[in-house]
Amino acid sequence: MPAFEAMAQHLIHVGAVLYLICFLFRDQIALRTFAIAGDFAYMAYYFTATSSPLWEAIFWIIPNMGINIVMILLILRDRRMTTLSDDEMSLFQNLRGLSPGQFRRLMKLGKWRTLEEPVSLTQEGQTLDQLHYVLKGDVEVDKSGRKIKVDPAVFIGELAYLRGKPATATVTAGREAVIVSWAHQDLRRAIAKDNDLSQSLATLLNADLAEKVARA
């Protein structure tokens, strides 16, 4: 028993070390896992440090552990890929930087279309209320009478969305083009509640815009 009691006295140090280690991780799962391990060590110490358990301290450790366990489960759910169609998987692979959870949230807001005839997605000088992504098909850009073809896998209307300005060109998607569109108000409502999604989407749109400028 003396040896056990001596070992039990070190549990508080074990818990402290585990807590210090957890803050070395940027990954939330690793951080919270070590925090839970530290809580276990603290709980064991509070059970054995005195002749009777320190119930007040144990009481507050339990909800802390519960919160970390729940958050780990939520993070794992957010990272899990659900069954996607071929087009959705292609879009996810193109939108680098989005987590599976962020992608799912965007997909709930998006409207998919396969065009039966050419459709003008933007009109030069007119305001827009939707952001588009052309996954497949022909795309023609007409800016002040100068027409160019661009490759698919491209955002359309990102400048209007980011800065609230009218379209700088008329963009037409060809027959059989595959497009997903998001209403501006739906996107802004979603990113207002999710700062990580807001930053990831802004990064994607700015990168797409920079690439277009570089090609121009």
C-alpha cells in the first residue's frame, strides 16, 4: 500500500504533463485526447490522494471530459466523407482547402444543373445574386465585345460576390455544362455563422480570381 500511495501522489504531475503536451498540438483531436488523458490522471489522483475522494474536484472534471469527448465526435463527423456522386466528388477535389464538413454545408446550399441549352450566367454591368461554379462544359467570356473561351472547373461571379460589384463580363455556359450555383444571401448567412467556412471560401475565391488575372 505505501508503494501504491506513493505512486498515486505522482498522478497529479502526470495529469499536468499531459495537459502541457496537449497544448503542443494544433490538431484538435490530438489536443483534446491528451486533455482527456490528463483529466483521467487528475481524477485518479483525487480518488486516491486523501482518505476519502475529493468529490468537488471530481465533479468538475467529469463535464470537462464530457465536453472534450463530444467535440472529438463532432470533429470526426465533420471530417467524414459521406457518399458523394461523381460530380460532387470532382467538385470536392477541385475545391481544395474545404474540409468534408464545410463541403457538405456548401452542398446543402447549392443548386446543381446540367444545361440543355446555352445559358448566360452573368451579364456585363448587371448586378448578380448568385455565385456559380462550372464543373464541366464550355464557357465563353464576352468582355466589351472581346470573346474568349475558358476551361471549366472555374467560379463565375466571384468578384461580384466578394465585392458586391456588377459583373465585369457576360459569361455563357454551353449546352450540357454542369453547374452548381449558390444564392448570395444563403452563402452570406452561412459564413456569418461559420468563421472557418468564411475564411476557406474567401481563400478559394481569391485564388480563383488571381488565376484568372494571371491568365488574362
